[in-house]
Amino acid sequence: MAVGYAAALVGGCLVPDSCLPLPPPAPKGEVGSPPIGPGREGARGRGSGRPTPRMSGPGAPLPRGAVARLGGPRPGQQVRGVHNCAVTAVAQSPRVGMAATGGADGSVGVWKVRTGELISWIDQVPGRVNAIAFSPNSRVIVTGRSRVAADQSQRTVHLWEVTEGRLIRALVHYAPVLAVAQSPNGGVFVTGGQLADDRGETRPSAIRFWDINTGELLRESYGHRGSVRSLSYSGDGQLLASGGDGGEVRVWDPGTGEALRTLAGQVGPVRSVVFSPRGNLLASSDGQSLWIWNLASGLPWIKQRLEEGELGALAFFPSGKYLASGGDKLRIWSASSGAQVKELAGHQGAIRDLAVSSDGRLLVTGSADRTALVWKFKLGT
């Protein structure tokens, strides 16, 4: 799930999370950044006699550990494939090879994750993209959005065909959608959103279950006192977790929509929840602390609080041994001890969302600096 921050560091200055105008349509065949080879650090520049750093943004070399940057424009050119605001949502496809990014400007990009090559670009629907999820067959992406004043349709959930960026259907959630999760068993996805809609009308904060093939609303579940900010399915699809306001994490039976357990104790709104690959642990963050819950007992196994900085989106590596967190920095944690084992820098703004590939080798981070970085790891294999 994407996590919001009040300001972003852009060009060395702390500025509000504002949008730039969209660039004009690109010439035919000019759809984004050129492919970025993952294997070489750079090619030799003609006549220079020394390696030229690999670039994917305007003059910015990739940070150590990164293999591609998504959403960066070519220097001196205006082309599609550029997020003009913070990258607020990130997902990786179940079939390794693709990533999707969503921006606060309403744009969505689908990319070849290893090279940074743009596959499709979607910018025809307004509203900040807060969450993205791939279908199990990697052919469809679901986006959850905030609604803008000019759009009275209340359709804040959209399903898109991946390779062409074609709209399949738009669905009504009645309020800005902050979280989306896809069942690993296919067929069903869930959405959660704000307690009040964009018009200020208070509605019960619902988790809605949808049929991905027909768009039919299957059921609704209620229980959170405030907005639903994060959703996560267990790997076997038998459990669903939700994080919301009031420091609550709820665990549901997705087959019936029945609430099974409430995990309470965190201080602020729960920004992110994620199951471990085995499904025996659940991690959650509230902006300042990381909690790892033992689901058998319903008690927190690990509580790790940051003295400085901020925690955002969470993602387990497939081995279950390590956990990644966004926020002011990219941090890697030991799931068994709660110790921080690695810290990586590279973005010029807060990390709003992140996603680990199904093989555990690539991690994508979306940032307030308007780009997404692809990092290479050996932790999850």
C-alpha cells in the first residue's frame, strides 16, 4: 500500500507534494526512457576514454545497488512515461518481469522491471493513484484512486489490461480508495478506503470484495473505526489482513467476510500490513514502529521503534527471513530478531511504496522524487 507524506525533497528543497503539468504527447514511437541494461555499470563514451555512468533520469547516475530507474525522463526531451508527481503506489507481477507504478498525478506506468523499459502508459483518468495490484495471471492491474472534484462518477477503482493500458472497467467504491489487494487464488480482489468521501460525507469504512472477471460486488465487511489504509492476503489466500486508523489490525476470513481477530496496540494509523510467506507472522507499521505479530497467539512477537526517521510500506522477501520497509529510507530487517541489517539511500524523497519480486531478487521503491528505483538483492532466494 502507498503511504502519504506531507512534503517531498525535490531538487534539494523540501516542497509540498505538488504536480507539474503533463508533458505534451510524445512523437510516434517515443514512449519513455530507453532500456537500461541491468548487467553493466556503463558503456565507454566516445572519445572520453572512461566509462560513462548509466543514466535513466536527467543526469542522475543510479545509486549503488540499483539496476534501473522507472519514470525518469530523457534529458532534454519531454516524453510520456514520466510521473510528474510523487510515485505513490508500486506493485510487481506474480510472474517475474513486470512492475507497475502509480503517481499522485493520476498516471500509471507498466515496466519491464529488469531494464526499465516502458510497456504501457495510462493517464486518462484523474485522481491520485493510492494503490496497485496485479491479477494472478499478470494480465490485469487494479488501481485505487482518490477522486477529484471535477469527477462526479465516484468510480475510484479501475481495471486495466496490462500490455496496452486499455480500460476494462471502472467500479464505484463511494470514497477515495487507499488500499487494494488481489487474492492469490484469483477471481477476487478487495478494496479499502477513507471513512469520509471527497465531498465530506461520512460513510462506514468498508472492505469491499469484487469479482475481477465481472466487476460484481460480492460482499462488504465492516469493523474499522476509521479509514482502511492497507490490505494484504496471506500466501494461501485463506486470510486477509487490514490496517486502519486507531492503531488496529484486523484479520478476516475472506471467504465469508467474517472478522476473526483484532490486533491492537500500535499508536497511530496502521499504514501497512503484510503476511509472511508461510502465513504464521504478520508485520505492521504505524509510521514510527514496526510490529511483527505471531498469529497463533495474537501477540506481538517483535516491537521495533525508530528513534529517528519514519516507517512506511512493508514487504517480506520470499524466504520469510527478511522484511523491507519504506519511509524516509529503505531499510531491511531481520524477521526473526527485528534487527535492522541494511540501509540503502538513493532517492531524493520519501519512499511511498515498495514491492518485492516473487523470486526475491528485485525490489521496487516508489518515491516522492517522482521516480521508482529497482534494487537487486540476494536476500530472498
